[in-house]
Amino acid sequence: MESYINKLRERRAIAAGTQKDTEAQHKKGRLTARERVELLFDPGTFNEIDTLVTPRYEQYMGGKSSRYGDGCITGFGLINGRQAFVGAQDAMVMGGSLGEMHANKIVKAMRMALAYGAPFIALNDSGGARIQEGVDSLGGYARIFDANCESSGVIPQIAVIMGPCAGGAVYSPALTDFVFMTENSYMFITGPDVVRAVMQEDVSQEQLGGGLVHSRESGVSHFLAKDDRECLAMVRELLSYLPNNNLDEPPYVTPQDDPERRCPELETIVPTDSRKPYDVRQVIGSVVDDGRFLEVHQLWAENMVVGYARLNGHVIGIVANQPMYLAGCIDIKASIKAAHFIRTCDAYNIPIVTLQDVPGFLPGTDQEYGGIIRNGARMIYAYSEAVVPKLMVILRKSYGGAYCVMSSKGLRGDLLYAWPNAEIAVMGAEGAVNILFRNDVKAAADPAARRKELVDDYEEKFNNPYVAASRGLIDDVIEPKDTRRVLIRALEVTLSKRDRHVPKKHGLSPA
């Protein structure tokens, strides 16, 4: 028996790699695949599968394998005490390139995660398709894409880019729910112009598709970390807010924060002058449990803030306009950002809290030509489609079509509130007066005094929360300091919500 055990240990040692390989990876400022897996999972809980798989082309050649594992570590273990699966590409084996058996390992782990209702995390660090295996390698990518699509909305899927990710490989991360990138990772679609630019050193790989580029410019990356360790800690934090699958509830945490706590600071955080900006993150931090807020897509479409927090221990998703950027207007990027986040919350049974302070959709030919109409419609579709509890507070402005699209009663919003300073109308009072009473103001003996009189009259009759409250379009007008306790009570009564849409194969979200 001892000889058999020694042979097994030899093979496992080959799969683990050499010290020289480890040092080479560390010189790049990156951890090895096994080090990453150890950091991702709770200590001592990871179980590897398919450790001794070998590359298909070596099997064809009939030689003894020197590449057990085929450049990929797959398996399962506990993250925050809950089951999860992983596929971690090993850059020390043929650059982490994807061959047929490498792909089979990933797909097998993904199918197991789907069957057992557990999250799947892909740690990407690969030079792309394995040239030696030709079309078999390409077929492997297609099978991974199909598994991504099959799992979508059923189990959380997280892609972590920790090195190169090029060519067809980029589409698997794009099909997942969340993408993490480190500062020294990069992704791009490989084409002749891209390859030529990199080879000629006209542009760096980071400039083409580094973590900062995809976190700030393209929006491909939801989270940016400085290095592998920080990135994996962020993945663990995100998973603490997500259920294992679409049939489970999000993880409840016994709260330490008082559910009856009032927030008097909100009266000074948000200026009553609607032209003055403020940071909506301060409002969020005041209201949620212990001020803890995990922001998603922090660097992209900054005029819209989305992320996860808790109210009295229950996980919520927050969608909020950010007056610090573009005055909180909704533009194309903000629409896409909010729509994806809302649909993700709905898929995983996470209630949505909307904090509204929006003057409208961003005007301009760039937005019109870029498709603000169809992209804005995505957000409408997402809110209407969502069947989870939908709560909303109007903090200040709520104008025009933007009022309609952000969790209004017409889009099945459940409990909606407004602060007493809220302005709810088709447009601001001054703009309305300029349109409706232009001739009246011109003809007045004192145009300035007449304009002020008309503006005050418009605000009294139309531009305040009490008109909406009188129509039942909001459920109550509340004092800012009561926002936390009101939202908690509203959340607890709506957690039992059961809503269904008309039966259909699937809807057609705007393109």
C-alpha cells in the first residue's frame, strides 16, 4: 500500500506546482491559484475535485503527464460558513490557458454549484485559448458560456479577474452577476489592432483594459481592488449579503443597531435649497444598520449610487440619485447601472430601497443619439418586473419622467414616503412659470415681483409632497429623522409580499 500512496502523493505534488513557479507568480505581484483559493474559503474547508485531470493533447501523445490538474483548481468549501464552488485558473501551468479538459473541470464545478444551489466563483488568470488544442479549446469556452447562462438568476455567479483575461474568455465574466478586478489585471477583446498596439508598446495592457479602465470607463467591472488579498476579502464581503440561490432568503444578521434610532443629522445633511449638492452616501450611512454600506459600481456612473446594506438585520439593495454628480440626473450609464442592480436584487429576493432626489433625465444630443430612451426604459422595465418589496423615500426633488421610473406607485412600488421639503411635479416651479406665464410676467409692472408671486403660487398648489399624498401616490410625508424607523417598519410588513406577473415564457427587456 505504501508504494501506491507514494505514487498518489507524487501526482498531487506535481499538481501543486514548484517553488520556482510560485516565486515567478509572486514577482508579478500576484498570488498563486492555490493561495487564492485558501484565502477565499474558510480555513481548512476547501475540498478539491478533478485534481488529477490531464490535458487532452498529452493523452493523444501518450506521454506521461507533467501537468496534473490542467492549469485549473476546482472544488467546494465554506465561505462565511456557507457552501460555495470555485474554478481557479493556474497561471503557472501553460499560462493558465484553457484547453478541453480545463474547460470540462470548470463546467463540471459550475453544474455542481447549480445542482446543489451554491454560489460559483471564477478566479480568472489566463492567457486565453490553448493553441495546441485548437477548436477543442474554443468549444470549451462555449460550454462555459452556456453554463453561465443556465445559472443566471439561479445561483450567484462572481468573476474575479486577477491577471490577463483576453479574447473569448472575457464573455464568461460578462455573463456573471458581479465582476471584480485587481489593479494589475486586465481584460480586452483580442483583435489585430489590439495585439499590434501591445506588441509595439504604443499602449500598455493596462491602458487597453486594466482594472481602473473597466471600473471607471466601461463599467465591465463592479469592484476594483489594489491586490489579490484585498480582492478576495471583498468577494467574501459581497457573499455575506447574497443568498446561496434564488430559493433562499438573504442571510439575516442579528442587529446591534437600534431599530427605533432616529437620525436628526439628516435635517442638515440634505440642504433644503434644491440647488445645493450633498453626498447621498451620508444619507445611506445614517439610515442603515451601523452605517455599513457595500457600494457596487462605485467608480462608474457616479450620478447613481447602488449597493447593499441592512435594515434591522435584513439585507436590502439601495438605489439612490447622487446630487454630487450631474445634479443626480439620470443618464444612459446610470440607467444601465440601476437596471442591472435592480434585476439582480429581484433575482435573489433582496428588497429594494430607493432614495430619490432627481431633477430628470440628462438632456442633450449626446444622450439622445446614444439611446437614452431605450436605456432609460431598461430601468422602467426592471422596477416593474421586480416582485420583491419596493420602498422609496423622496428626499428632495422628484421631477418629470424621472419620478415615474424610480419605484413609483405606477410601477408597483409598495410603500412610498416623502420628506416635507420634497418637490414633486412635472418640473421645477421657476421652469413651469417661465413656460406657462411668460407673457403675464412680461406685461407686469414689476416682472420680478410677479414672477416670485407666480412661483410661490405654483409651489403651493403643485410642487410639494402634499398634493401627491392627497392622491395616494405616496403613502405618507415623514420627518427626515424618522426615515430609518419608518423604513424598518415598512420593510418588515412587506417581507411577506407575494407578487406574480402574467404567465409568459419571458419578457423582452429593452435592448
